[in-house]
Amino acid sequence: LSSSSRMFPKIADKLQLFIENNTRGYLILMGCVHGLSNMGGSLLSTYAVSQHKQKQAVLSCVVTGYILFGFVQLCTLSFLNELNLSYTTALNCMVAAVTYLLIGNRIFTSLNNNIYQHIFSILMLVYALLLIFS
């Protein structure tokens, strides 16, 4: 649904109107879906795109959402005494950050907004198909 809304303007307009009229409920739904299944990313992406048109604003919204998702998950795991951090976890975080700084950020800044929006839509569709068929 998220990916198709980006490809079909009529669906995007209806979804954007729904989100605007039900923002609080949508955010609660997004948090519940992510909390129960760890799969709220597409809802977050849909929310970000419905609220922002420029790639920097979309990215900022998605990053903020994932920081909040991660913070709540870490707090929950800590509260349940299930938080197991290791050197491997820290190393993976560092590798991801360095990779983004060296490669991802350069790609992001080199793309114009239109191309970024198309690539974002394609990645959402590929991700959805992988989830459906795996």
C-alpha cells in the first residue's frame, strides 16, 4: 500500500488526506505495528512522504522515527532484562555509521529530489515484495 501510494497520485492523495485527518491515530497505529512486529518502517515512510516533499525533510522525519522506535525498543528490552549488548552490536553500529558517512551521504546529496523520490518508491516496492515472498 505504501509503495503503490507513491506510484498512483489518487491513492497518495487519499492516503495523505487520511493521515492529515487522523494523525494521532495513524502514529499510534504505526507505533503498535512496529512494537508488535518490528515492521512499522513502511508506515513511517508513508507518514514522512505525506508530510514532507523535499528529500532532506523526508530523511529527517524517517531518521527521527527510527530513533524513537529504537529508543522505545531499547527501553523495553532493558525493562524486561532482555537487553544484550555486545561488542559485535557496537561494531555493527560503527560500520553502519561509517558506511553511511563515506558512501550513503554522498549518494544522497548527489541525487536531485525527483530521482530520490523514484528510488525511494522502488526500494519500498522491493522491500514489500521481499516481505511478501519470504
